[in-house]
Amino acid sequence: MKIPTLQGNIKRRLLINFRADAEIIQKILPNKFRPKLHKDKAIVGICLIRLEEIRPKFVPKFLSLASENAAHRIAVLWEDETGKTCEGVYIPRRDTDSFVNATVGGTLFPGEHHRADFTVEQNGNEVDFAMQSKDKNIEIELKGRITDALPKTSIFSSLAEASKFGSEQKVMLK
């Protein structure tokens, strides 16, 4: 079966990164991967994304879908079949509020999708976000605002440095 080309819009994308102990992260990664480090720390995160007007190209817009989604990510390195070091993200879990995404995850959409409830309020440059997975394994609450600077506690010295860290990444799935 040929999977149709999908189209749609990314309405919102938030990437929340955390530093973590590399030894602990290594224990949860498949053997093929090792954590990509920045200042001796593993970088893990959550990509929170709202998709709208998702549909195969031949389907009219009024039949499109929208969904809130969370991809839990770990920056990783691995060697390909030629021995070249590659980098990307390992995604151990995906959550969605969409029955369709959860049902066709792994076939039409990459990776298994777990069902979750999302509450999102956007007001200008601010967002108030909450997610609770139906299996009760994941809970996220955050408040954020658009800014031109990173917090003083960030492991990255600038937005450019943070962007460079992730710019070469390919996505690897569970």
C-alpha cells in the first residue's frame, strides 16, 4: 500500500530542552545510540506541536484533521553502516489528542502514539500548556512567553549556540 502525501500546517511548535546526566540517559537508550553531549550533559526534551488542516493532498480542507502532539526526544549519536558518526533524536514516546493519530501511528504517522488530554491557552506572546497522558505515565505543565534571550541558567550561552546544537539532527524513531 502506498501511503499518500500529507499536507497541513504547523500552528505552534514549542521545543523544551533539559540537561540530564549522560550515564542515566545511556541506560534508557537502545545499544545503537549514545547521548549527544553539550558541556558533558545529555540534552533531552519535548517537542509540543499543534498540527492543523492535516490531510492527503487530494482531500478537501473541510475534511482535514487537527491535533495536539508531544514527542519526547533525546539528542543522540550513532555510527552508520560505513562507520560514519551520525546525529539525530531518538523518540521513545509520542502522545496525541487525536484518535486518528493514535490509531494509524506506526503506519501513516511515524511511531506509536499514546492518547493524551491537552489544555492549551495562547494569548499574544504567552502560552499556558498542560498535558496528561491517558495511561497516567506523563504529565506536563508549562507557562512560557516569546523572548529573544535564554534564561541565565541555560546550558547554552546563546540562541545561536542552542540552534547550532540541533541543526544537524536527523530524526530517529523508537
